[in-house]
Amino acid sequence: MAAAKTDHALERMVFFSDAVFAIAITLLVIELHAPELPRGSSDAAQLQALASLSPNLVGFGISFAVIGMFWMGHHRAFSLASHYSPRVLGWNLCLLGLIAFMPFVTAYLSSNIFQRVPAIFYCLVMLAAALLNLKVNRTATGPPMVDEHASPEAVAYVRQRGASVVLGSATAVALAFVMPAFCQAGLMSIPFWRRLLTWRGSRARA
Amino acid sequence: MAAAKTDHALERMVFFSDAVFAIAITLLVIELHAPELPRGSSDAAQLQALASLSPNLVGFGISFAVIGMFWMGHHRAFSLASHYSPRVLGWNLCLLGLIAFMPFVTAYLSSNIFQRVPAIFYCLVMLAAALLNLKVNRTATGPPMVDEHASPEAVAYVRQRGASVVLGSATAVALAFVMPAFCQAGLMSIPFWRRLLTWRGSRARA
Amino acid sequence: MAAAKTDHALERMVFFSDAVFAIAITLLVIELHAPELPRGSSDAAQLQALASLSPNLVGFGISFAVIGMFWMGHHRAFSLASHYSPRVLGWNLCLLGLIAFMPFVTAYLSSNIFQRVPAIFYCLVMLAAALLNLKVNRTATGPPMVDEHASPEAVAYVRQRGASVVLGSATAVALAFVMPAFCQAGLMSIPFWRRLLTWRGSRARA
Amino acid sequence: MAAAKTDHALERMVFFSDAVFAIAITLLVIELHAPELPRGSSDAAQLQALASLSPNLVGFGISFAVIGMFWMGHHRAFSLASHYSPRVLGWNLCLLGLIAFMPFVTAYLSSNIFQRVPAIFYCLVMLAAALLNLKVNRTATGPPMVDEHASPEAVAYVRQRGASVVLGSATAVALAFVMPAFCQAGLMSIPFWRRLLTWRGSRARA
């Protein structure tokens, strides 16, 4: 019974996290303001209006992918946990705070495209989220939270993935200083970092 | 234990999807702006204000029904699945991205009624969602995700329904080019397409 | 297994409903716009600004109570159900559509206080929700959905409560025609209607 | 079966509460409006714009922590409950109403920084939430709701924590009268009150 109760506490925390992720990812759309043209506008004017909204649309897409990526990591890490520990609660809440903050930084970046400060701000928030994500995922996949039957490979994968998101976000911060408009492209380096970490890991074990 | 854990991963993904569907469907209302008339306005003026809001109210109703329809399809498909597969995660996230995008396209269509570009844009988003929906539902009702006890008829029904939503959305896109104001009526062809597919299916089996 | 699957479908529908109720009830706050006074405003000016917002604050409170009341009825009805039936899905979705619509009608009423049309509109939406609520709760507490062990008293209570909410909403509609500012007071007649129905029920059984 | 049904009712109430907490905490971000500067603005202008937004950012952070704190208390209290009682429903709904109200009071405080009335208003709402929180948590950790295996220490901890949040909020109200800008600092007295209550409790037992 006692065990069932603590598992229930874990479930409720995971549920709360899921809800915040889901709300934040859906709230991104609130910052998109539909253009309203006078009746009888030409098709060209409408396409123009959509085109001038494209930074916002691209920003929506990228931030959706970013929050989705953090959610998938969270999902994968907690699928390996089966015990609750109050230790994870505070860190997880901080992570959720940054996730809930994403719609704001996305709107700020999209409304000030090609500028350095918003780009650095966006990437720093992402880096902070990546660090908290790593901390939360490490806690969830370590004792006392980890499931006894979780495969060590799965645990190693989750931790490597978390570390590569940190490295990818750091790359994005660096890019933001020199090429603000393309800072988010730094995230595309994540698979590269993951491969590097895997290679180093296998060499260390050999 | 391992099986229970993967089922848990499925449940959490379904839960996350439900949350995004629920938030998107409720956020539709945010794009409705309540008219504010000076104190002492006549009843006629109030009715006029409501009447001029009618495209938005109709748009709210239709998009509520559209998201509801996608949710019901998702609900039906996943009620036949009992195993988790990471393969479905990415496609499902893309589908949710388009669902979360619906409040924006609804607002865009409602504020630019009778215009061709917004109508085509709305219907294309719906078509893309229908295609992703078909992909997700096929994955959920196929191996390795499908429940061993799921009836083949139920699986066939889910897949046919998914295909007829695609055909109905394509009809809506076609209508948007010629009669932008009534493009959403294309969705009313869905039951027709379903009947056609059922008839073809039964002929093929005979 | 098959039974477990259909129960799961019921659970997921209940979950989706809960999420829509929770989002609608929380979105009410979005229509409250915080006054922003110049720095150094006097305390009196601040209190004045809050006072002029009081119709909106009262409207928020009442609509919170209204949605909460519908949620509690839903909660009570479905706690007596243990089987899923696709028959309830469509009605439930219509009910949720009206619940999601509440933030809009609340804002409309609060911004046009003392006017007849907004009051009638608000009360008609509430009446429609009450009728759908009655239909959904009757379906959930009747065969094939009702739990075999549900007490007949509990079922009768849920149905009587649903009926008295309909009568209370009808009273509110009638009040809206003659005293728009106090139409919501019609809801206070709900306990009276419930007592009347209980009395009639006990007389019929005697 | 009957027991399982009532546990289900408890679970659904907890779920609904979690959803409202999660939505309210994420909606805080909606009141943050991203600055939009003309293209080609200097880095200094951007930093200036961010700096002038800092009261709002700090307000977001503090209210996130406040709602998070209430959620953690709720989470801890209900992890000790295993039976449903309709008695808790109304109080819990009132608590959720105040939580859903937090985004509004946060926006009001942030837009009128250094002013007395908004500060007192914010702290009074927090105090009311703290009192309801105490009532709900006491109900959840008392008969008939409390789990038979819940440790008396855990129950005592939850109740003491609830009481110290009330005292901390009262301190914040008092501070709001004399130092409006720092009223929220009153919350920092919560650990102090907890220690005092623990010390008094241990002295009473000795």
C-alpha cells in the first residue's frame, strides 16, 4: 500500500509535468495574430500578409519542436523511473517554469528577428532548460527513483541525449552572438554531439 | 513489469495528446472578442453587434467540430492499441502541432471571410492534419502497437474513417478555390466517401 | 481484456472532459484586464480602478461557480458509470463546446452590464448547457453505461439535480427579460426546484 | 467495487485540481507582452526594453513559485488521502478559483509596481488561498479521507506547513501596508514560522 501511494505521487508529478508541457506547447499559438484585411483584398495582398507573418510561423514551428523535444526526453526518462523521490520536485518545477516561459521568448524573438539580444536571450533560456532537463533526467534515472528492471543501455541513452541537448543549446548560444538570425540552427548540432558522446563512451568502455 | 512500463509510455503519450486536443479546442474561444457597447445601447444595436460577429461564431463552431472529429478518431484508434512503439511519437507530435495551429487558422479565416487565400490556407492545414491523422491511426492499429484482441472490423473501420477524412479535406481544398465562403462544406462529403470506401471494400472481398 | 479496453475508453473520455472543464474555468481570467495606472497614483485612484472592474470580477466569480457546478454534476454522474458507450460521445462534445464558450459569454455580459440582449444570450447558453448536461448525465446513469452496483438513490439524485439545473436556468432566462442585471440570480432557485422535485418524487412513490 | 469507485472519484478530483494548477501556472506567461522594437535597434535599446520589463519578469517568477508552492502542498496532502469525501469538493473548488485568479492579480501587481493597493490586493488573495489551502489539506489528511497507513508525522508535517503558509501570507499582508514593493518578501518568513510551529509542537509533546 505504501509503495502504491509513492508510485501514485510519481504519477501525479508526471501528470502535472505533462499538463504544463501540453499547455505551453499549445499557448505558443496565442502569440500568432491573424492578419485582418479589408473585404475585397486581392489574393496577392493576402499572400503578402501571410509572407510578412512567416518569421512568426517559423518561430512557432521551431519552438513547438523544441518543447516537443524536451517533452520526449522527459517522457523517455520517466518511463525508466518507478519510485518517487521528493528530491526531483523542485528541479522539475524549475524546468517547467522555463518551459512555460517559452511562449514569451518565442514571441520576443519572432517580433525582433535578426537582432542579437533577443536571439541570445532565447538561446540562454533554452540552455538553462537543457541544464535543468539534464539534472531532472539524471535524478529520474538514478537511485532511488530508477526502476530495478530498467536496462543500463536505456539509462545511458537518456543521459547521453540530455548531455547532447546541453551541448547543442550551448552551440546555439555561441551562434546567437555571431549570426542571430540562425541561432536556432545550433540545435541541429544535437545529433552530432550525441554521436560524439556515443563514440567517446564506447572508446572508454573498450 | 517491462510490459507494464511500455503500456505506461503509451498511456502517457495518449494523455499528452488528449491534453493538447483539449487545450486547442478550448483556446478557439480566445479569438472571439466580446463586443462592448456604450451603456444604454438599444437591443437592436446589441443584436446587430452579435450578428456582425456571426462569421466568428460559426467559425468557432466548425473548428470545434473539426478538432472534436480528429479527437474522436484518435480516441477510437488508440482504444485498439495496447503496446507502445516509439515510431508513433514523431508523427503524433506533428499532428498535435497542426491541431494546436487550428485556433490561428480559424481566426484568420473568420476575419477574412469570403476570401480565397485564407480559405485555401485553412483547408490545406486541415488536409495536412488529415494525412498525419491517417498515418498515426494506421500506426496505432497495426503491429506492433495493435491489441491482440482488437477486432479486424474495428481496425478496418478506423482506417476507412481516416481515409474518408483525407478525401473530405481534399474536397474542401478543391471547393476553396471556387467557392471560398463554403469550403468547409467539403467536410460534409466525409460520410459519402466513407460509404464509397465501404462499398469498394465489400466488393473487393466478394 | 475487452472489458478493460472499453473501460479505458470511458476513462479517456472523462479525462478529456475534465481537461476542457479545467481549461474553460481557468481561461475565464483571461478576459479580466488588469488596470494599469500611472506611477504615483493615489490609493483612492487605485481603489476606484478596482471598483470599476467589479462587474467583471463578479462575472468571473459567477461563471467560475457555474462551470464548477456543471463539472460537479458531470463528476457525480460519471462516478456511477462503469461502461463505455459511443452514444454519449457526441452529446458530451456538444456540452463541452458550450462550456468552452462560457468565457466568451461571460466577457460579453460583463462588458455590457444591465443590458437585456447580453443577459438573455448568457442565460440561453446556460440553458442549452443545462439541457445537454441532463442528456449526458441521463445517458451515463442509464444502461448500458451505469455501474451494476450504483445505488438507485444516487442515480435518482443525479437525474433530479440535472433537471433542477434546467429549471433554474429557465428561471434565469425569464428573469433576463425583466431584470437583466440580476438574471444570474435565477440560478439561486436551483435548490428550490430540487426540493420540489424531491417532494413530487416522494409523493409519487407513496 | 464500491470502494474502487469512490477512490476513482478522489482521483478525478485530484486530476481536475492538477489541471487547474497547471493551466494557471502556465497562463501567467500570457500577461507578459514581448517588446517589439523597430528593425535595426541597437543592442542597448533591446537591453533597455528587457530591463523595463523586469518587474513583470520578476512577478512571473514569484507567482510561478507561489502557485508551485500551493501545488506541492496539495500534492503532499492528497498523497496521504485514499478515500473520497464530497465534503472537500466545495472548498477545493474555492481554492482553485483563487489559484485561477492569480494570473490577474500578478498582472495587476506587476503593472502597478511600488503602489500600496495592488500590493495589499495581491497579498490578501494569497492569504485567502492560504486559508483555503489549510482547510482543504486538513480535510484531506483527516478522517474519513486519510489513508489508514499514513504516518502521523507526515500528517502533522502537512498541517504545520499549511499553517506556516497562512502565517507567511499574513506577514506579507502586513508588509504590503508599509513596504508595498517588497510585500512578497513576507513569504520568505514561511520557513521561520514552520520552525516556530515545530518547536512549539515538540515542547507541547514533551
